[in-house]
Amino acid sequence: MAASAFCYRILLVDDEDALREAGKKLLEAHGYEVLGADDGFEGLAALKQSLPDLIISDLQMPNMNGFEFLSVVRRRFPTIPVIVISGEFSGASVPESVLADAFFAKGEYKIPELFDRICELVHELPTRPKTGKLNQAAVWVKNNKGTVAVTCSECLRTFPVSGVSKGSNEAECDFCGCMVKFEIIGETVAQA
């Protein structure tokens, strides 16, 4: 049931080893070449080695979460289609800040639905504008001091930000000076 004679490459980013390995085996059995990464930083390293035809990513991951990873992907590689598979949201409650072409809630979809969507996305001509989709990443990584960690989509460095609230925020990168837009979507962060 391979998508075509051409072997499409998929980057699978998930911090759960068992899920990543099972997904890799399933995708390879359907004729796809699969690269794996356990967080956003590894995903970016994989993108430097070889660009995939499609990315499948989790959202809740350590180090660099899926929101931040996809923010960088949309900014730097806007034509690569993205599927998010995560337990973070379900149904219509998926916010606009999930920078993906398709969303599947973990445990709430059927494998044939996923493969149908993969086939649709890899066969579509890239129609996304060069500037990419909204470059705003949702962030909820916080510490007990009331700060969140934000990853700059330009220089890829992570820096702390304090005094943010639920909803849209903006902060200047401590390293390159770029203004980084992000959205807090989970719990309200305590003011520092």
C-alpha cells in the first residue's frame, strides 16, 4: 500500500521511544523512508542533514517542544507539510497556534485516516506562501520563578521571559534581538 514508486521521506518527532519506533515501523511498512527525533532540537538537526517530504510531530516534548519546533519549521521551511499527533488537544479545540496542516489526537484516530492524510499532503503541490503560516508558537514551559522558556525562530537559542500572561505575547531574543511572538495556552503563568 505504498503511496507511490517514489520513496517519500518522513521526519517523525516524538519523545516517547516506543511510539516513535512503532510509528517508524508502520510508516516503513507502507513504503516511506523515516527519520526519527526525540525532541525539537533533534528534529532541527535532522532537517540540516536531509529535508523530509512531510513532518509528523508530537507537541509535549522536553528541551524544545513541538510548538517551538513547528514555529521554526514554518519560518524556515514553509512548504513542508506537517501533521501533529498529540494528546494535548482534542477535536475542534485545537488552537491556531498549532502550526500544522493536520491534527490527530493520540488514541482517537484510525491508522487508515492517518495514511490517507499523509498521501494527500505529500501529493499536494506546495501552495503555502513563501512567508509561511503564522509564526507564533504556543509555550508553557515554566519554572517556579514565573518565567517561561522561549526559543527564538531566528537564532534557535532559548531564553527566559518573565511577566507573561495567557494569550499572545512578544519578547525580544536575548541573543539576536529578534522579536519573538508566542502564545501561552495552558495554565496562567504567575507574574514575577
